[in-house]
Amino acid sequence: MKAVMLATVMFFLAGEARAQQKTADLHFGYAHGTATHANSWGGGAAFQLTWGGNSAPAKINTSLGADYMKQEKSGPSQTSASLDVTAQPGGSSAFTPYAGGSVSENWSGGSAKQWDGAKVGLEVLGGFQFKSSPDANLAWKAEERFGYVQGQEHTLTTRLGLLVSI
């Protein structure tokens, strides 16, 4: 169903697809478990493509990323590879909100690892980007994510980062 919705949006934005933008996303993250209240810290990077030009009513962002988080008090680590899809309003505003979802593959590590092998993770996310001017090559981002890794507790994750146009 999600693939059909994405394909439909891509069809309507096809005329604007040539105006895609490439961005490197470097971010720091803090996650809080909703049941154990365990805290984790880490960061990651992603490669993002923005589909749709400034005259499009909406833009779609797709990004492939990798993250590493380490739980406090010698807890386990978590490494993930993810695919995010978000939507944002068109135009070239300095302040741009966005929302979407993420699917990931996750591995637990360290002496206190929580599981063996890889597990799927799902998240919903929302945030905003801020550029000092429409032509700026740098933007700041703030983002909230809520989701879980299969068989694990839900987490609320805050990401703060820098977006660099490539």
C-alpha cells in the first residue's frame, strides 16, 4: 500500500523530478525507552534525495542512512541501516516542516546485547529544516521519531543535525 502511494505521488511530481536535490545528513541522536526509561546516545549519517522542484505543491525526500547508538550504564549498542521517506511542502521557505516514516534493519552489540542477528524496525517521524537563505548549501534539522525494533520496547528519539547540499 505504501509503495502504491509513493508511486502515485512520484507520478504527479514526475515533471519536477529533474529538479532533485542531493543532501548529506549528519546528525546526533538521543533515544529514550518508553518502558525501561533507558537512555541511549549516538549519531549517524544519511544520503538524501529531494524529489520535486520549488514550484511543486509538495516534495518527497528519500534517504538511506546508518546510525550507531549506545545505551548508558554499559548497556548494549545498536547499529541500524534505514530507509526514510518523508513529505514536505513545496517552495523554498527558510523553515520547512516534514513528516513521514522509516523502516530499518537493526543489530544489537556489546557484552549486554539484546538479541542475535538482525531485526526490523519501524518509526514515524516529524521535524523541520531551517536554512538561513533559499540558496544556502547548509541547513539545520531537528527531528522526533517514535517507533520500535521488532520484539523490543518503543523509543522516542530526538535527532539534531546538519544538512549539506552536494
